[in-house]
Amino acid sequence: MTDDETDKNDTRVNLDKGASAHRRPAAVSTAPEWAKPVAIIASVLVVALVAAGAWLIVDRQSANDRDERRDAFLQAARQTVLNLTTIGADTADADVARLLEGATGDFKAEFEGREGPFVEVVQQAGVNTTGEVLEAGIQNEDGTCASSLVASRAMVSNADQSDPEPRDFRLRVTICDEDGRLLASKVEFVP
């Protein structure tokens, strides 16, 4: 045997020894069989919970927006009733102007052109009324308008009667959104 052949044999032996020393058994899975389905189910649950949470946040924001809008309509109805039931002999012109500024549609048409005679009657009779809203609630909503029922009390006095006398009213007030302004379009007395 030549030196070259001996070197090749030694290398083969060394390779065989090294290979056997580093040999590992075939890969054996250490995870139980149920681990993969549990991981998939857990992933699906996490995605579902995140989606449900996002939906709840969006729904809550929508409900808040709706509540704010309803509150704005209700506040406009309350203010309309206060404007209607609070009129003084000395401030009748300004009181009627304030009422007309918050009006539109049928309600405004009922007053326009008649404000002068109305103010004269109030001033001549010395009428003073101070209104308050007792209760109010939204009856229904329809697109850009909402109807509210408002219970109010006005303390009324005039030149012949110095002690104020209470008068109770129930009104249905329709408020409409016109270019971002909430205006009373209809006011009806409810028996």
C-alpha cells in the first residue's frame, strides 16, 4: 500500500468515526398531536375577539353620535318652548324676534307678518310670562327632523292680575336640521 492509499483509508475511517459520532436519530416530534389544532383554534379565537372588539368600538361610537344628535334635537325643542312661553311686555319685540330666529316652515309662517299685532296685544295687556320645561322627550325621528313632546309651565301675569298664575302646556315640537341649524318647523298643542 502506498502512502496515498493509506491516507485515503485513514480519511475514510476518520469520516466514518466522525459520522457515527454525530449521527442523530431521525427527527421525532416532541409536541403532542393535539397541539396543532389547539394553536389553530386559539388563533381563530384571537382574530374573532379582535374583530368583535373593533365592531363594539365602532358600534359604541355610532350610538354616542346618535345620542348626541337626539340630545341636540331635544335641547332645541326645549329652547323653542322656553322662547314661546317666556314673553314680557317690556321685551316683547326681542322675545318674538328670538322666537322667529329659531323657527322655520309652518311655525315661522304662522308668526311672520303677525308679530307686530302680537307684540301690541302683549304690551297693552301688560302680559308677562316666564316658562319652564317640566319634562321633554323625543317622540320620533325622521331623517333630518325629530318630534319631541314637551311638558311646560308658564307663570302668567298681566296688568289686571299681579300675582302670577300657572298655566300648564303639552306641546309637540318638530325640529328640523337646516344646514346645520336646528330650527322649529312645527309646534302643536297636545291635549
